[in-house]
Amino acid sequence: MKIGFKMKLHPGQQAEYKHRHDAIWPELKVLLKETGIRDYSIFIDEETNFLFGVLTVPDQTALDALPHHPVMKKWWVYMKDIMESNPDNSPVSVPLKEVFYLE
């Protein structure tokens, strides 16, 4: 299953966002891979600070379990100062509808 979503950075945080993801924690990488996530990319629209994520996962229930993992919660706290976040520190994430795919 392919998932697309968008999030938004605070102004001036593009370099910091990239820096933090370039140094993604090994334990977070392991969690994402164990969840079955693959082909995960995040793109940025530099004019609007919108981030666009695309990933493949075996099923939606695998993603639904991520918010309950301590390392995921810790990552959200780490990232909340540079992007729009919910009260539980998770990023504000809006699902996107796929309208075209070429294999």
C-alpha cells in the first residue's frame, strides 16, 4: 500500500529539518523498517514550506501502531519546534489522495 501525506515546517527551518533527517536515529530507522515501511521519501516545496511524504507499507495497521512506540514519541518531541504539531507532539499530517501512478 502506498501512502502520501503532507506536513508543514515553520519558516526558516528547512536546513534544520534536513540536518535532523540526515542524522536520523538508528533506533528510529530500525522501527520504521520493522514496521515494513520502504521506499520512504519526503520532499519539500521551498516556497510554501510544505513537506510531501510518500512511503510504501504492507498495510495501514502497521502505521497505526507507530504512535505507541516510545522512540516515535521521542522523535516527535525532538521535531515539534520546527514544524506544525498536534497537542500530542505528532506532526500535523494530512493524507493525500493518489490521482496518478505510473509503474
